[in-house]
Amino acid sequence: MRKFTILVVLLCIGLYYLGCKSYTATIEWKHPTPNSVAGFKVYGGRSSGVYTLTLDLGKINPVGYEGTIGVYKHTQPISDRYYKNIRYCAMSAYNSEGKEGPLSIETSVTAASGVLNINFN
């Protein structure tokens, strides 16, 4: 019985630590904010120009303006798959029909302490 109890305790501790690992992505960008923008997507990957993962941010409201340019900052939870595999990324905007505009200029990403920092500014 004692071995079983120890095994259960170790299993619970292992599951606790596996479940506790949380990651977030913090994304900052500027975009002229025409009314036709329904959302934004971030494309990322481990190699420059090779994007294997997509984050659909949906509709995001600007946190401020520089003249007529919207300033955006968005934070969202992400899985370890995204945290460990995005080092380069580009972004696009899409309209209500899902048609995407051109990709932005690529930016490199920094990852530290569970936060993926993506800055297009």
C-alpha cells in the first residue's frame, strides 16, 4: 500500500507541473485602421521566411493612435508548441470575407520566462 501511495503522489506532482507550464504571446504593431479590417493573423516559424504556425488574433482594437495609425498591443495564452517553435514571424490583416492583405515585413522573436515577445514596430 505504501508503494502505491508514493506512486500516486509522484504521478500527481508530475501532472501538476506538466499542467502548470503556461506561455503567453505579447504582440505589438501599428496599422492604418480602415473599417474593412476584421482581424489579424500572425504567421511564425523557426526559420526566416518559413511559417508553419498561425495565430488568428481576430478583431483587436487599437490601444491608441499616432495620427491616423492605430497602435496595437495584444497578449494571449499560447501552447508550448508555439512558444518553442516561433522565432520569426510576419503578420497580415483580413477583411470580413476572410481575404488577407499582404504580409508585413518579417520580425524576429524573443522568448524568455514563458513570454513570446513579437514586436513589429
